[in-house]
Amino acid sequence: MLGRISAVRSLGVRVALGAAFASTILLAACGTPTTSAGGSPTGTASSSLTACTVSTSDLTPSATGTGTAPAVSGASGKLAIDGSTALAPLFQSAAKSFQTANPNVQISITPNGSGTGLKDADAGAVNIGMSDVFASEKEPSAGAYSALVDHQIAAVVFTLVTNNDLQGKVDNLTSAQIVSIYTGQYTNWSQVGGPNENITIINRPSSSGTRATFKKYVLNGATEAAGDTLTQDTTGAVIQAVQTTQGAIGYVSLSFVSQDAGMVSPICIDGAKPTATDLDSGKYKFWGIEHAYTKGPASGLAKTFLQYTLSSPIQQNDLLSLDYLPLSTVSAAAIASHTVSGAPAPEQLSPLS
């Protein structure tokens, strides 16, 4: 686990930011305190900012182990997978155990964004494209990805995170406040009742499925301000940027926060926490279904590996220890609320036994 986190963080450190933090476009609000919609008079503390907090116990994984893969008769060859940085940790963990049990198999996993994963899977450049969103939400034109077949692996919970200098000061934001921050209307934390400190937005690139999920379920489709946009879609880069930039805010999958506890501060949205309970009740909307797309129905080694990711050794161990949720535990209403209208039904594969 530590190796996975360190590798991703190392990649994140090397990622160039679209704009230097030192020259951030976001300036401190100044002058006579005023009241803005969704906020409080600037410079005035707001109790709503601490009405909900995410504690260490909220982030504790419900399992700590990893699954053991069976030896599959005749399993051999290479499998190329790329796409979602949010799903990559689960697939990396599953690939490690699968290759240990099947030494003639080589699996490469490249976390480079959902948009890239879908494009590469459709082009036949990889065997599996990982995605945080349905293919139709990323296709360049209607029907462009009609050959891709969906396999739904897990539910992933995302969370907004801030620099630790805001911990205890900004622990909860309303959806309206988040929209105002990410569209550039609010540029200082005092405008929501927090400290008189610049807001620095850390954005993910347009290829990011996490960004698409954030825009859809948190921003309600609003267009984000430029902020400091990462040139590559890596969760490690977001964590690094938020951790090292005073007043910064960004968003990541929950597994990176729980595994790197203390690096950044997760916050509530509308008084709801990034937990299974609040997700299932419909109170917390910042989550998504993790997809693995193949061109045509899954076959060969790709099918065998996907069957392994759906098996009990992964679903009851690796998946839970990395803070994903089995889709079987999410309510039908919650899944329906995060399913694109008219999306083709996913292929149902029998778990590997």
C-alpha cells in the first residue's frame, strides 16, 4: 500500500501545474466587509463552517487485507489498462495478487485520466479503459464510443480537501458556497465566513473523470474558474498541490485521504460526510460508479482479470481496505441517481472462483 501511495505521490510531484502558485489569479478580498449570497459578512466567523466535520473514524477502512488470486489454467500474456486515477489503486492491488498467482501474466496499469482510458480502449490501444464516468459522458460525438462495453466494478467516494491551515476553520461548505468558490465569485475565505486568506483552486484537467463527476454532482454543471490547473490527471498531484499551498482547495478520491491521513483536510458538503451512510441516504452526492470498459464484450485475459476484480477476495478485501464500496451494498435509489439515462446495461460477468 505504501509503495502505491509513494509511487503516485512521486508522479504527482513531477507534474507541472498550469500556473505557478506564486502567481495565483485569486486575490484577497479587501475593504469594507460585505455580505454575499451563501456566505457571511467578510471577516465574520460562521458557525456553519464547523457544523459538520470529517473525523479520523469516518475515514477508517472497513477492511485491511488483500485478496489471494487463484491460479488460472492457461493464463498467460500481457494486459494493458489505463484511465481513471481513482480506480487505478484497486486495479493495481488486484493485478499484484493476480500476477503472483499467475506468473506468465504481465499487467500494466497507467493512471492517466478517464477520458484517456476511454479513448484508448476504443482505439484498441489498451485492453481495458478505466473510467469514473459513463462512456457517453466523455465521447467526442454522439455514439462515438458505442463499441465500448461497460463493466461496473465499485462505487468510489470523492471528497473536497483543503490545506491544513484551514482545519477547524472551514470544515463544512454548502453547495452554493462551493459553486461560488469554483466559479471565481469568491476569492477569499472570509467571503464564506472563514479567515481573511486567499482561496487557491486546484483544478484537474478536462480529461479527468473525477472533474466531470465534481462538475455534475457538486457544481450542478457550472463552469469552473481557471484556478491552478494540473497538466496531468493524478490524484497524487492534487494532494501535493493542496498540501503545499496555503488556502488551497481541491478534490480527490477518499482512499488517498485515508491512506495519507493528515496531509490534507477533508470537508463536509451541505452538512453531509463522505461516508457510506450519507451516500446511501442520498445526502452525499459526490461519488461515482467505477467502470472498466472493453471494446466489445470482455474476452480472454481481460475477461479473466475483470472476473477476478469482481470476486470475493477483491470485493471483500482490497476494495474495502482502499475505501471503495461494493456496488452490492449501495441502494438501488442511489445507483439510479448516478446512472446516465439511456446508458446500456453493463455486461454481467461471473466472479472468478
